[in-house]
Amino acid sequence: GAFMGVSDMDRAIKFYAEILGYQTVVYDQTEDFADMHGVDGGFGRYRRVLLRHPEKRKGPFSPLLGDTELELV
């Protein structure tokens, strides 16, 4: 998976869904996340969205790489 900071969450969700096919929203939460307190700027309330690709990947390396997820912050 990948973890990315975005400036416009709704626009980013739309982009990753339409362009890259990450259409499954695993969670969409806004709160003060304790696991982020060790990161610069990690205190305070903000939104986190975890996206997953709904289809199994194809190709010779897909069993090795497995499912992919994108977490947007």
C-alpha cells in the first residue's frame, strides 16, 4: 500500500477511483488519530480515507504483490 498527503480529499478520491480504479472505500474517518502523533503535523483532527482496488490484479507478479491499497490523508 501507499500513504499520501492530499490537499483536496474529495478530488483525490475521484482521481484515484476514475484513473487508477481504486473504487472501494474501506474507511473514511475524521478524527485525531493517535497513530499519527509521531509524524510532523500529526496532531489534530483530519480526514483519512483508505481505498482498495476491487478487482484482482492480473499478470505474472500479481500473486507476489497481492492486493493494493492507498491511504489518503
